[in-house]
Amino acid sequence: MFRKVLIANRGEIALRIQRACRDLGVATVAVHSTADTDSMHVRLADESVCIGPPASRDSYLNKAALLTAASIADVDAIHPGLGFLSENAGFAAMVEEHGFTFIGPTPEHIAMMGDKITAKRAAKEAGVPVVPGTDGPVQSDGEAIRLAHEIGFPVLIKAAGGGGGKGMQLAQRPEELERALSMAKREAQANFGNDAVYLERYLYRPRHIEVQILADNHGNVVHLGERDCSLQRRYQKVVEEAPSPALTPEQRASIGEIAANAVRRIGYRGVGTMEFLYTGGEFFFIEMNTRIQVEHPITEAITGIDLVREQIRVAAGEPLGYSQSDIRFSGHAIECRVNAEHARTFVPSPGRVTGYHPPGGIGVRIDSHLYDGCMVPPHYDSMVSKLIVHGRDRDMCRQRLQRALGEYVIAGIETNLDLHRRIVTAPDFAAGDYDIHWLERWMAEQD
Ligand code: MV4
């Protein structure tokens, strides 16, 4: 096991990783910008290093500063957390070149999944069902028009370098294709420095279901079931739950096995998530994430497995020590992402927290770096807390979530807590009856 780990992140995920390290007897080094000097992740670390000014590109994204901090602090490994450099293949390679272990997959696997075309190809070759579409980038307008007719309209144009919705263009009819293509290519070039785009059939009102995978260096792979992440606004997840209310145990076992087998074939190591769109009883792979995800705690709640601990253990070369038949799913979990933002406009609301009272009681977990009197800086993601609730079944989980949301007080800044209070009591949510467009549709109806 590692002696000391540098955590190249901030906020709740930095705390989450510190806790896993502490449980493993591993010392932690925090890094922080000058805006985060008084942040909780700095206070709770064994050591801390200031790596630069507030702007992310000068601090949490500054590879040289992070590697210098790692050298000075004499760590064995670097945990990238999520966001920032967590899916940057170049950074992972640099970490290894400097003699540290990158807590994550190989740079090659990060690069493979970072390019959505190579990711889809790898998944397909490994036996995973993918969204019908082109097998690679489209080379010309003529080819795109021909392939679009084979795929069938409407078609969605996606950027190879994309993900998270950036650079997507919908063409409802053949006449719209040429314009949509040029817009997609221009956006892709501007955002990712790569104008490669591919086509997919546009799926109507799917759910977003993702399968959690855990793999060691010795060929052991397990799946930890799925999360339903359909409740989102502008490609930002708002509420996630596990298991998905849409799946049967047989469907879960089937897609889980398909995902686990694919990961084994690819030779992937670490935690990973295969993202699917689910409609009409069928799964269609879209992307794979190579990091620990924000919503990992709901999987921890229903499996009892500490995903970050396991991620660190497998990065240190330890075997999993259990197999798929040892994994048991128990009850239901829901996560609410609490953001510092204005209720009506969704504009970020940084500032000083003048009062803080987190909920508690059975089945309630809070992952947050907030404390009474802390500052929420304007430079970073607006997510300030995750409320994770577990219950023996979905109704009990929802009941406890409603209770916990009723107790939660965050004063001094605006938050989306009221939005969460309304979502949990919405009849469609209570029934588990929603798709990826439901939240935006429902919010529009509320006004
Ligand atoms: C799609 C789709 C429908 N059909 N692909 C949006 C983000 C990117 N990661 C994939 N996305 C989508 N891909 C096909 N072929 C609809 C979406 C989509 C979406 C997906 C997951 C979660 C929320 C979403 C919201 C709007 C659109």
C-alpha cells in the first residue's frame, strides 16, 4: 500500500479521498489555490501545499505545480479525483514518468475512452451494444448524407472529443444535415481542437443508465449494478438513484455482465463507468468514464463497497479479493446534488455560508466540504454538497430523503435545496416515471 498520496482536487471529493486514505493508513497531501486556503480539504489533510492563484488553469489544472508539490511532499501516488485532470491522459502519463503512481487507469485507456469514436469502437468489439451509427468519423458531406439515410432520421451529430453534450447537433431531416454538420465540426474544432464527428440515430426519450465497474490488475472484474442519472438539466445531473426504477434484476445482471466482460477484454484497471441510453427495453452504449464519479456514493450505499478505497487498493496492485457472486444489492439509494445557485436563474451563488446545519439520522449521508462560516469561492464548480439517502426500498428511501431535505439548512448563499424538495414530492418522480428530458419539461411547467 502507498505511504502517502497527493490529492489533486478540492471540495467534497478531496474530503472523500482523504477519508479513504485515512481508513487505509495512508498519509494525505492536500493541494490548494489561494482561494481555498481556509477550505476544509486543507484543514483535514496531513500536509498541504499551495499550488497557485484562484483560477483553475493556474492551480488545480497546473500539471507542473502539481508534480512539483508531489516531489516536495515526497508522495508515492497522485489521486486526481474528478473533473480537473482526472481524465487527462497526458497528465496520467506525466505522473508515471515522474515516478508516481496515477490512481486511475493507464494513459492509453484514458485516451481510448476520451475519444468517443475509439471508445464506441472498443465497446462494440468487446460485445457491448452501441447506438446505431457510423463506425468512425464521417469524412465528407456526401458520406454523411449516405450514412444518415442508412441510420435513419433524426440523426445526432456528435464530436469525437465531446461528451457531456458539447458539440452535439440534431438533424431532423436530410435537408438539415449539411448545416448541422458544419456547425458540429466548427464547435468541435473550437472546443476540443479536433473536428472529427460521427453520426448516431437519435433516441427518443431514453433514460441515462450507467454501470459501475471495478477491475484489478489481476484480471478480476466486477460490476456494482447501475445508476439511473436521467434527472438532469443542461447535461448537469441533479438527482441520481440506484438501482434504476426501470430495470428488472435480470436486466441488471445481463447489462452488468456485458459491461464487466467488455472491461476484462479491454484490459482496463480501476473504477470505470459505462454509460448507456436505455429505451424500449434495450441498452445502447454511448461513452465510458474513467474516473470516480460524483454519484458513486449511491452505489456504495446499495453494495456496501467503499469504491474509493477499492480504487486506491487496485492502483497499489492489490487484488479485489472477491468475485461477482459475492456482490449483494441491498435496498435503494438516492443522491441530491446541492448547488450554490439561484433558484430561478440557476446562476452560481458564491459567498459566505452564515449558517450550516446538515441533516442526520438513519440512512442519511452528507458528502460536503461546507462548514459554518466558510467561503464558497466563485472560481469553481457550484456543487457544495451531496445528500445521499438509503432505505430498504425506494419508498422508504424517498421518505427519508424528504425528511433529510426538510432538516437541511444552508444560510448566506442561495442553493437548489427547494428544487430538490419539489422533485422528491413530484408524482412522476414518486412513480419512477421519467426520462432524460423529464426534469426540464417539468420545470418549464412549474413556472
Ligand atoms: C444521445 C441522445 C439521444 N440519442 N444520443 C447528451 C450528452 C452526451 N453525453 C450524450 N447525450 C445524448 N446522446 C443519441 N443517439 C440524447 C442525449 C442527451 C442526454 C443523454 C444523457 C443524459 C442527458 C441527456 C440530455 C439530453 C440529451
